[in-house]
Amino acid sequence: MSRKFVYLVLAASVAFAGCKKLSQLHLPGKKTEETTVAATKGQNLPAPPPKPEVIATTSDVSAPAPASTPAAPAAVPGAAPAAAPTAAKPPIDPSASAIALCYHNIEDKGGIKALTITVAEFDRELKAIKDNGFTVIPMQDFLAWRRGEKNIPRKSCIITIDDGWVSAYTNAWPLLKKYGYPFTVFIYVNYVGSGGKSMSWDQLAEMRDAGVDIECHTYSHSDLKKPGVLVDKKTADLVRKDVATLGVDGWLKKEIVDSKEMIEKQLGIKVNAFAYPFGKYNQKARELVKAAGYEAAFTVYGQRLTHSSPYDLLGRYAVETDKPKIFEDAMAMIGGGVPASEAGPSTSVAQLAATSMVTEPQDGAVITNPTPKIKANLATMGEIEANSIALRVSGVGALPFQYNAESKILNAQIPQKLRPGSYEVIISAKVGGQKAETRWSFKYDPTGKATSPMDAPLLPPKVLGQ
């Protein structure tokens, strides 16, 4: 055997041994032994993806490293897939609460005076909401809180605009965008697209696409207790025709249930909130609200909205030009004017004006009956202690009364004939262990004509005589 041949055999042995050792090394960017073996079998494997670049942020540095996720168990042939874990609901803060503001027409000229506020005043009030420590939340966040699905800030505010005035689109919406406030529009079907100062379905669709919440305010905006009342002549005729054809119950169903379905069909949305026209309702209306599947129904009896407030009697503060005290009452409802961080869970016990309360006689009314009934919805005062209520009338003194703790309605009867003149009604009670008081006035004039300061504000946004 030649020396050259021996050298060739030795060189081949060293090369073979080196290749075997290299195949067992895990070099950077290389696959494991299984990958190397697979490659030797002729499999064409893709190159490994590049390692992503990690950028440290403040939250990355301070947050603890996440725990490693355990490997999923191997699938068993024929077995049903494992159910996804249900996310735990967050603990709900029972001390949180909200107020709801109700606006109508926002423009500088025209419209029904009592329902219209100027653009500048609307801007001022939007700023005041923030300055008083409120957080404006979407309607759907409020409802999710009520369902126990999420929390809301302790001092929350819901902004709503009723009826369907085009000014909600042209004037209010830009200002609400400026402040970053979500809001809800309550529309009644017959007004949409009717011309004049009404919004169109296309404008509502544009608002819907931008995230504006759109809800139901009936078909005709008629008083639900008295069909055809508090509307213009044309609408009153349509309502009476519906009653003649459908009956009162059928008409109510159209106003509360069918209107919801119409809005849902027109806009392709889910409607789950309702606003009673003028805040008026009866037991049948409440039953239909439940049957229609609404999660909330609103009145205009301004009050603090808690987690336990009746879902179908949620009071809003109806802001009106000639009653600025209503907005002031709203700002004082939860913790006064202090920031949300300083507001405690207790109910405000400031003196509340009856301008934000439905009363009988109404505040500022002139009556001709010498022995009137006294009636008030005390929901505005918050969660009152029923046994602490006291009723007094100037010139008469303390009066006995009946109080329904569920509906928050107080009723009394003046036992003697009144003399001509002005009278002050004062109701006091304890709220959260502290005294709260509300008052309003009326005038008795046997020779005059009975008047109500609410007559003009109750008119719907249509030109009379249309």
C-alpha cells in the first residue's frame, strides 16, 4: 500500500468525523437536531423568521413580565372543542351615579323659544359639565353598567338631544366633537324627513356611522296618556285616526313598539332606549316599554341616576331657555361642583328648585280652583327617607299627604278655600341623613284665566298649522 493512499484514507476519516460533530452543534440561527435530520432526508424547510425587535416603553419597564402560557393539551379525536374561558365581569361600583341632560333645539334664531338655546349657551354648558367634575359617557356605557358589565366614573353625565331638529346635526354636533363628548339623539319617526327644521334619514345615518347613539321618541310625539294632546293639528288628526283604527292600546303599541322597529329598519341599528314625550306615561305605556325590550326609558323629572333606579323611569334634566335653574340643579346633583376625584358617594342635599320637578299646580301657574290638589314627583330629590317628608303651604301650614315610595309621587288636598294671592309650597325630607328641601309657587285668581307655564314648552318641534 502506497504512502499516498494511506494519507487519502486518513483525510477522509477526519472529514467524516468533523461533519458528524458539526451536525450536533446548535449554532445561532440554526435549527435543532430534528431540523438537521429532516434536511438530510431531502425536506425543503423555510428559513426561520427573523427575531422581532423589542422596543422598551415605560409600561414595559414597570409592568411585571407575563407568566408563560402553558401548552394547550393535545386534541382528542372526536372530542368536542374546549369552550373558551368566560371573561370575569369587573366589580361594579355601587356608589357611581349619573345625570342625564335633555336638550332640544340649539340655534340662535327661530324655533320654539322655551325649547331653544343659543349655540353660545350650549357651548358654555358643555364647558360647565367638565368644570363641575363630570365625565360625559355614552348611553351604552351607562346601560352596560346597569347590566353589571362595566364600571362608569363616579360622576357621570349623559347628554341627549330630543325630537330630531336639524340643529342637532348642524350646530350641536360640531360643539360636542370639540369637547369629545358622546351623545344620544332621541327621534320621533313622523318628524324625520318632514322638511323645515327636521333632520333627514341620511343625516341620521351619517351620525350613526360616526358613532352617535340614536334612540326612540315614539311615532308622533303625542302625550301617551291623552292621544292627540300637546301636538299640532295635523299630528292630532293623524293620532285620532290611528286610535279610531287601532284602538287606544293599538295606537300605544305603534307609538312605543312599532316606532322602535321602524328606526331599527331604517338605520340598521339596535334601539334599546326610549324617551316618553313630555315625560308623561301610564301603566300601559310602561308595560309596552318592557314588552318592546327597551333597557331604559326616560322622563324629564331630573334626578340622580343610580344602579338601582327603575329602568323605565329614569329622569333627565330638561334644559330650557327660560328655566336656567334646571341646569344649575343638574350640576349640583352629584357632589356639588367638586371634581369627580373628590366627590363622595352620598347624594347631594342642596336645596332643589321645583323647576326640574313635575308638580301640580305647576311652578308659576295661575289657578281658579280655591281648593286645589297638591302633587309632586319627588324623584328629583334623590333617595329620600319617606318617614321624614314634610309638606307646608304658605298661609295654610302643614298638610297631611299620601306618598308612594315606588313612584315617588306625593299627593295632598288643600282642605280650605284659598284667598286670592300667591302661595309657596315647601317640601322637605332627609336624603342620606341630611335635610333637603324643594319649593315652588302658584297664584290663585278666581277672576282670571287658568294658565300653565308649561303650555309652550310642551309643543313639539313643528310649525303650528302644518
